[in-house]
Amino acid sequence: VNFIRTNYKGVNDRGAIAMIFYNTSSIDDKLIFDPKDKSEKLPVPVLYVSKEAAKKYFSDKSATLNIKLRTGISEKNRQGHNVIGYIDNRAATTVVLGAHYDHLGYGEDGNSMIRTGEKNIHNGADDNASGTAALIELVRKLKSSKATNNNYLFIAFSGEELGLFGSKYFTENPTIDLKTVNYMINMDMVGRLNDSTKALTIGGFGTSAEWGGVITREYFSGTNSIKKTAPSLIIKIDSSGTGPSDHTSFYRKDIPVLFYFTGLHSDYHKPSDDADKINYAGEEVIIRHIYSVIESLNDKPRLAFTKTRESQTTTSARFSVSLGIMPDYTYAGAGVRADGVSDGKPAQKAGLKAGDIIVQLGETNISSLENYMQALGKFKKGEKTRVKFKRGNETLEVTVEF
């Protein structure tokens, strides 16, 4: 596929009106159409002929074939819906509680970990019926709570699995003034608390200095209700405000966030992520912990926002270098659009900004996030290269040093 993208121009210059590929080796290639591919359209049709068809039509190398061909690719848009509830306590500030309720369906978008081609429903009990259930239970608790110094906005997000579509849409089209948001708590995969380790990861710890007092000092000293209501948890802290879930959209709007997560497992993005594997007692402990955090902050001043490092789930964790951008997973055009740029990283030092669309990295034309990551993997620390990007109607070029 990458060969086609990089070599079609030479073929087009020689007058070709189509490209036909077929496999002459004895090894099956098992090519699968990628519905999430965002490559720019090529100027000539490209066909891949199956082995059976190749044997039938191409076995005589001296033969001349007349081919009538019609190709067409069209985008199919679907509409998602965020589900929103609100408790109005007539307060000046609002706490946002969120969880995505979408999952993979039959895996038709190519994001299932099972690639057999069979249609199997992905119920997503942990990812993320567990977070959605926690959200509903927190609605019940806060409806009768005495912690009324904040309003509460509850959002069940759609489109998270396709790239945080629902949460990003909300932060760009909010139902309340985002300047009044005190903080946001996101629950994504909170149903698999391990009974042996009791480990709960809480992300976003560094997005406000106030989190330190509420989650660590008071929790571990056992001086407040958090320790009493969730005595069996072993909390692991991640300071980053970004990651592959909906709190990232709020962090991008300078809002303190927390992200509750019980960890990955062998059923992740598989049909086997079912209700019989949920640790219901463990999730109840986590819900009590979240509720206690909210109660503990009820009488405190509004939280101050702090910028953090980028999450290690980005490309810096996979390669020896990082450009220092947070890709916009909702972008559907050619190239990679920066949703954010990290301070002190190569992109920021070279002058790139959020909203810039990277179209070339070194010698590689960037058509999608996949080949951007492949291009990034070619570089080592200390090397320099050129980056071409679009900003509005302009195409700019800068030098970056990794």
C-alpha cells in the first residue's frame, strides 16, 4: 500500500490510466480493506486482483486484454448523539462527569482486535458499559447529595472509539460556558478491578495542584472519608492530562481532569469483553471513591488548571523521538492535524501550532496518521529534518530537531 502511494506519480507521468496489482508468490497476502484509511485520492484507479482472477486472466503473458472498469468511493457519514443530564444547584461553577457509551458494534470500522472476518457483536461490558453504569450511579448519589456548591453536568459520549468525536464536539459546542467548569472526571473501563492487586489508575493528577491533597495525602493518611469509603484500593498516579479517552478534550480547554481506569486486559476490543467478567463489587468501591473526591472538593475554592506532559500513549512511547503534537483523531482529511502542541518539544520550538496540518515529514508525504508514525520511526534523537504543514490557506515549511 505504501509502495502504491509513493510510486503512483511516476506511473501517471508515463501515461498510465490505471494500476493493476496481483500476487505472483505462493504466500497469501491477506489484504483487508481499511475503512479508516484517510489517504488522499489517487489520480488513477488502483485495483488488486485476487489470485483466482490472476490465474484466469493473466496466465497467458502474451495475451492482450480489453478491460472495462468503473470505480467509485464515497464517504458514508453517520450521526452520533451525546446524552446529557444536569443537576442545577444554582451554583457559580459546574463539575462535569463523563463516560463514553459507544463501542465497536460488529467491528466494522476495523478497530476490533479479532480479524477473522466473522461478524461478532462486541458488547463492551468493560469498555465502556462499566463507565456508563458508574455515571448513572453517580447521578443517583449526587441527586440527593448535600454537596451542592457545584452544579453537575453528566455526559454519556458517543464516538469515542472513532476518535473522541463526542467529547470534542461538546467542548466545541458546549451547553454551558466552559469557563464555569470547575473540573471534569472521566470513567473509561472501570469494571475490571483486580482482586489481587487492587490497582486503580487515576490519570490527570498533574492537571491541578489540588488533586495532590485530595487523592494522595488525605487518602493514604486515612484522615478523611475517601480512605474510609474505598479502603481496598491501591492507587497508581498518572500526571498527564491527555490520553486515549474523553478527558483529553476537556484538558485541551484548560480544565482540570481526572481519568479513572482499572487497566487493559486480554478481552480489550474483543467480543469476549462481556458482563460475566465485570468485578461488580470492585466497581462499587471505585464509584464510592469518585463520590468521596467530589464531596471533599465541595467546600474548596475552584481548582486551578496546570499544564502537564503529554501522555506516553502517544508516539513518544513507541519511537525513539517525538515531534510533540497530539494528533486530532477526528480529522478526516489528508495529513495529520495537530490538536495540541507540547511546550518544549520539537514542533513547538519550530513554531507549529494547534490546528496546523502536517503534510510532509522529511521525504515522506503524510496522508494519514499511520504513515506519519511510520515516517517518525525513521528518525533518531539529535537528527534534523524538514516539516511541511498547512496553516489556513498557507503551506509552510520549517526545520525541526529531535
